[in-house]
Amino acid sequence: MPRVRIVTDSTADLSPELIRDYGLTVVPLYVRLGDRFYRDGVDLEPARLFEYVAETGKLPQTSMPTPADFQEVFGRIIAAGDDVLYVALSSRLSGTCQAARVAAQALAPERIAMVDSLNLSTGIGQIALYAAELAAAGMPLAELVRRVEAMVPRVRTSFVIDTLDYLHKGGRCSAMQNVVGSLLRIKPRIEVIDGRLEVAEKLMGARSKASNSLLRWCLQDRERIDLHRVFVTHAAYPEGASYLAEELRRALPFEEILITEAGAVISSHCGPGTVGILYTLAA
């Protein structure tokens, strides 16, 4: 029976150590700075992206991998005798999943499966690591897909954005909303709902207030949370992530609290100072 190799993309925001330890393969998305294209997590780190925005006042453009990118990765795994499970960025946010599907159909569709995470960042990461744990235990592809798909609706993702500048530059809020929001120090708390981004709260005031809102949101599920793993993911805000991780540690006996930094693609949409909590409900 062939092994199953887990593939995801760079928007899963997993650290190099986690990628290595769980045997994941990551397909990078692209970021354009000026006239140059960079591979997320390969040629470009978030710090350089933030420098570019500060220097130019322009927001980078992001783009998905091509079907050829996926064919190269999938083909290499198939040639080695293994099957593939690709855990994809939400199809309601990007065409990445469709590009992978085109590649799979051109290769060996019976040996390449896809799960639409309906999520982003380490919401995808939660699913990818779970899939890797099952694959390491020898689970065959069909059963693996069934188990992983059942996890998708249990993943909870929310984050607080510190500045509206990136949303404004990206056309997601007007100039007036940006000015008013900045004056009132509004920090939107975003949730991923059915694969889309929804504004759950508009918080005014200090970062600490926004962080505590995230904690309240998470702990409202304290009786139902899967305590195996929780992610705290940030964009250039390590102190905020450390604070949330410590508060989560005090509140619940998680086996793992993993702090990760958002990659260049996710950071280009949310901006510096963003922080989120990403957890799973128990089955």
C-alpha cells in the first residue's frame, strides 16, 4: 500500500521546523514587489514586505501557484510511488484549489486527493498537521480524506487587525473608513465563516483590549475545545502572540500551544500587528 504524502501551500503559515517534523511538502504562492515576483517563504520574508510598503506606500500583489507548479510537486511524489493529499487554502478566497485540481486531473486523479480547508493561515495548518499524523500512522488515502474532511468544519479561526492601512490599500475599506478607523483606533476582529472572512467585532482602543476579545472568543468554547493543539499566529507582533499564548496556557491544559508568524502572502493582506487564535473543536 502506498504512503500518503501531505501537501499544503505557503498560506498555511507553518514554521520550517513543523514542515520538517511532519514531513509536509509546501507549494509557495507568489508575491509581487514592484517588477519582481517572489515565492512566499522561499525568496521573501514578511519583514522585507513591510519595508517595501513603508518605502513605497504600495501594497504588494499576491498570486496563486500555477497548475504547472502543482504538477511538478505532485508528479515528483507520484513518481516516488506515494499518493497525495493536498490541504488547500479556502476555495472561497483563492483559486489555488482549482489550480491544484487541474494538475491532479492531468497526472493521476485516482492517486491525488484534495481537501478544501475553507480556511487560511494556521487554520489550514491545523488540518495539515492532523492529516500528517494520520498519514504517518499508515492510513490509506480514501479513509484519510474522509477523516480530514470531517475536521474542516470544526476549525475555528479569528484574528485582530491592528491597522486599517493594508485593508485600505487593498481596496477592502474606503479612505474615509481608514481615516475614521485610525482616529478611533478601531481594530476589527475577523472570523473565518464558511471559508469567507467576516467582521465579527469592531474594537476600539488599545491592543490589549483587542487581545482580550480574542481570548473571550476562544474561551467561549472552553468546554468543547480539542486540547491537542492551538495556534497563535501573528504578523510582526511577537509580544502580542506571547501574551495570548501565556493566557491560553493559564486557562486550559493544551498539549501544544504553537506560536507562528504569518508568511508574506497572509501578511500582505492583514498588515503588521495582526494576531490570531486558531483552534479546533473536539469531535
